[in-house]
Amino acid sequence: MISELEKKIALRYLKPKRKEGFLKIISIFSFLGIALGVAVLIIVMSVMNGFRTELLSKILGFNAHIIVKPYDKPINFDDINKLNLPNLSKSIFSISGEGILINKKTTKGILVRGYKKEDISKIDVINEGIIKGSLDDFDSKSISIGRDLALNLDVSIGDEITLMSPSGISTIIGNLPKQETFLISSIFTSGLSDFDQNIIFLTISDAKNLFNIGNEDKILELFLKNPNQIESSKKEIQRIFTNEFVYTWADLNQSFFGALKVERNVMFIILSLIIIVAAFNIISGLTILVKNKTKEIAILRSLGVSQISITKIFFLVGFTIGTLATVFGVILGVLFSFYIENIQIFFSDFFNLSLFPEEIYFLSQMPSEIDFNLIMLIALCSIIVTSVASIFPSIKASKLDPIKALKYE
């Protein structure tokens, strides 16, 4: 336990005298270094967590959680009827292919996805992201395109656009790529720039006709209630579809999310060094404080104050600086993380710069997800580091010989 005497002396040492200006500067730098280190660590971790969560939600909302692809024959409907997974949310058929959009003098390579009218409304990202038109008009010879793609091609609802597929048609002069004209019935935004620029939707019958394919190329897309339970669900589905290829969103994006995880861990380690460096300032500050208070320490020892009490006094000084700096850093980091999009917009407008371009980061706004468990871990580590840094100078102060210290006074 810490006595009232130890608390009062430690509080007094936390307020350096005017002649101890250099010590005051070191204390301020120690405080600011720890606070900024904690704040920056919280901000970066919040942004990276938000970035991962946002990308994951967009990818999982746009793509099926599990895909069953036939090898050489159509998927057996009897097998589909056997699907009785408690984690299964919905299942739909689709057809995918690549094509080229042609509009006046502009061409654009895109990914084409074909769905039934009643199935495309089951894709939440599309259904909730319609900004122009309606999925009610999603019929034969109509397409739904992304907002960014519509801007690049300068088209809108009701415009006609030509879609070219790699499938050829035989003519007297040889094989020519098949072309079809479609009417734009709706424009969507997924919040993910890469999707909005490169994917279009049309009916599954138009897709089959455009790519000259049959039912044997239809893909079964399965959506789960809990996408995190992907492996157990995949094994169950693989037991049902023994003659088909089964893969998941995790298989398709394994390297991407693996890289995000590695980057997050490396950033945590690097930014933690800021707190460690700031903790060395506490060692310097306490060492100088011990040097300046040599006479006072000797007097306290002569009056009967124990070595343990002297250790507690100086340890309490370092611990208080570290704890207050950590609390201040947590408050600063949480506030900054919470309003980071507003701050990003302010600096972008003030400096007339694009600090978070969509074409690079794929997202329309800077994401942030505050993880209070992670914040508690950062705060705890910061307090532990600063406490450990306070131990050595505190022990050194307690071992001061009062006789030698007062000899020349």
C-alpha cells in the first residue's frame, strides 16, 4: 500500500520548480510521447479494422459465401433438395462471363453476371444499393450497371448499350464476336469502387444466349447466416455435391485477407515502439529528478523513511505520468477514430488533396471500427511499459547513501 506521505511527496515531485525547467520539458515530452503513441496506435488499428470489416462486408454481400461449380454436367436438383443446413440462408443460380461494353467511342472490359429476376433481389448489396431505376424493370434485354461505370461511359437509365462476348457466331467471312444491345434499367452502388466499375448484371437467359452456354455451366451460389462458419458448412456441402467443385469466399480471397492480417500485426508492432521510446524519456526524467532531489532523499532517509518508501515515491511519479498520458491518448485516439471521416474531408478540402482516393482504396469513405477490447489491451500494455521503465530509477533512488549525500551540504 502507498501511504499519504508517499502520495504527497510524489505529487510535489510531479510539479518541478522553475529552476528545474529542463526536467519539466522532459516530463512534458514523456507525457506527449506516450499519449501520441497510444492515440496513433488506436487510430491506425481502428482504421485497419474498419477497412477489413468494410471490405469483408462488401465482398460477402456481393459474392456468394460458397460456390458450387459443375465440372461437365448440370448440378443435380435432387442434391439441391438435400441441402438442409441450419446455417444456410439462401441459394441462387447464376452464370458468369467476361465481355466488352461498347458505348459510342468508349469500350470497357467487364465481368458479366446473369441472375433470374427473383434472385437478383436476394443480393442485399444490389437490392439496397439501387440509386436510379428499379429491379422491377430487370427483364430480358435489360441490364443493371454500377454508378462509376455509368459515369465513365456517360450513360443513364433508358440508354442503350452494346455488349460484346467472346463467343463467336459463324458468318460467310468467318467467326465474329457476338454482340447484343441492352437497355439500362437500373444503376447501383455497392460502396466498393472496384465492383461499381467492373461488374454488370443481366438476366440469366440473356447471359446464356450471349455466351452460348447451357444449364451445365450454371453455378450454384450459397449464402450463409454466419459466413465465419465457412469451413464446417463447406465440408457438409462437399459431402452432398461429390461430383462438383466447391469453394468459398475465403478460398478466393485468402491471400488478400492474409496480407491485411500481416500488415495489421506489423503496424501494431512498429507503432508500439513509439510508446517504448517515450518510456525511455520517463527513465531519463526520473534519473534527473533523483539527481536533483539527492539532498531531499538523504534528509528523508535520515528522518526514518524506508528504502521501500523512497522506491514507491519515485515509482509513483513515473506511474502517474504514464497512466495520465495513456488515458489522454485513449481519449484522443477514440475521438479521432470516431470522427476520422469528417477530419479526412476537412483536410481534403483545406489542402485541396484527395487523401483517400476510391480508385486506390476501393472504398467510398474512410472506414473506422473501434474495438474496445483492443483499446484496453493497448492501454494496459502502455501502463505496463511505463511502469517497468519507472522501476530502475526508483530502485536507484532508494539505494542512495544519506551520509555521502549530506557530507558536503
